[in-house]
Amino acid sequence: MEKHRATIGVFGIPEGRNGRGLWSVRADGKGINAIGGRVDPEDVANGLSLQDVLVREFREETGTQIIVTDDRPLGVFPTAGLDDLAILFKVKIVSGKLKPTDETLEYIWMDPIGIKKAAERYDGGDHARGLVSGTGKRQWKMAKAFFLDSSNPAYRLMASDLLR
């Protein structure tokens, strides 16, 4: 019998000049999500920190170099069954140019209204063009945490109102 192993994922949302956040459109047709990936057992064995893994994931998935702007995560988001955790950090792109990869078709700068519309598309059955999870789910909660910490006061207000 195979043992179940919980997974930990690390994700980052860079903030643009106007306060919008950067999300990726997945190449596997599963929709729009924050950029990042899973912490592998080899990462732990090699002593990589969560931030190290996130830097690697950004480089692999976007072609950019990032820095994690705060070691404190914006939040920890479990799945309903608690078998998967996503840890969200605020990050800054410091070099490189966004490029599509095997994992990502394109990148989208979104504000809270864009997140709300993407979640509604998912809830309406358009999983390829919607947020990876719908209204009230994990990607929604990650977006809310990001916008509640935004440098744009209007987006902070929208996050507390629109993204309840």
C-alpha cells in the first residue's frame, strides 16, 4: 500500500507599478494561477529554503529572476483535505523578460476585478480561461491576501469588499 504524502507548494505574486498582480495562464488548460511550484523531497535534502524553491520556480516558469520581498508569507492556504499546502509570498521581478514555457502560455497582470471575473469564469465552467479554483477557493484566497497587502489603497479596499 502506497503511503500518501502531503505536498507543499510555494507561490509568488509580483506587484506591478499600478498595484496589479501577475498570474500565469497554465499550458495544461487548467486555467490561471499564481506562479510557483511544489517543494520536492530533493529540495529538502539539499537544504533549499522555501524562498530558494520559489526563486527557482520563477526562473523555470517565467525566465525571470525574482527576490522575495518579505520572508513572512502573505498566507498559508491548505486544500479542504489538508493534504496540500500553498504558501504565498510577495515577490519582485529584478531581471529577465517574461516568456512562455512548457508550463505557461502567457502572463496576465490583474486587478481585483480581473480576479473576480476569472473566478466567475471558473465557476461557470470555463476552466481553461478561469482562475484555477473558483470563488472562495484557494487561488481566490491567495489573490485576496495579495491585494489586501497591495501598495494601491483602492485595491486594498476592493479586496476587502469584492473578494470576500
